[in-house]
Amino acid sequence: MLDRMTEVRERVYLEAPYVQAVGALERRLGLEPGAGEGRCVLALVVPVAPGREIARDVTAVTQRIAGTENFTSRYSIAWTAGQTSRGIPTPGFEGTITLRAGEDYAECELELGGRYEPPGGVAGKLFDDVVGRRIAHATFVSLLDGVRRELRSEYEKTEAAKHGG
């Protein structure tokens, strides 16, 4: 039987201390303090040409996962497959987001890993094998980069407040 699932793992490094990044990430994931589950809207962006992109919003369900390491936070994240109002298919996704402290106090690592099923059945899987993986890579890098920018902005606000700015 043909396995149509595609695995993805992407990572970005953040210039923000882990202790500050956790709160900012949880707010971005729609996780209220003490809540076990949240929802957030994420824009999946696919660059198609210089200066041009296709963006799709998805509503993701997020949940805290009990950590096994110090200074590591894990969250499940998933959204269902669907189509935009223009009929553009969006694959469903199930995975995890992991935030880890870096070697330096002022940095940490954000990683997304999971699986998705390319839309379009067998034809979609063939397209994914030839071209779609590059699109998926760009989409997930964009997703993680958006989270990274938000966390960096939160860190800069916190540091400015410390110094009366």
C-alpha cells in the first residue's frame, strides 16, 4: 500500500531567553495560563515567485505535552485538511512544536515536526514527491519564522520595559 503521508521537520533559532519565549509562544498558540488546550490561526505562506506568495489561514488546535527535560516545552499542533474560498487545497497536519533553551541564556531553539497528507490522493502524492516537498518546506519555514519574529518582538518589548524604554 502506498504511504501518502509526508514527514517534515524544521528548526529555527531565536534570540530570546527560554523563560521569556515560553510565555510568548503559548500566547501565540492560543494557550491561556493553566489551560490544557488552545486554538490559534496560523498563516501558511508559500513563496511562488520573487515577491509573490500564496497564503492560507488554518485554525490549529494546540495542547501542552508534559516535558521530560528541563528547559524544554512541547506542544501538539494539528489542523484538518480543507479548501480555501478559492478552492485551493490545504493539507491536514499533525505534529509537535518543541521549544528548548539554548546554550546561551539569550537564545533558544524552536522546532516543528510532524506529518501531513498531500491533498489530491495518489496524484497529490506524486506531485508532492516531485515539487510539493519544496513547497511544504517553504511553508513550514515561513510558519516557524513567523513564530520566531513574534517571539523576538516580545523579547524586545520585555527588555525595553526593563530599561524604562
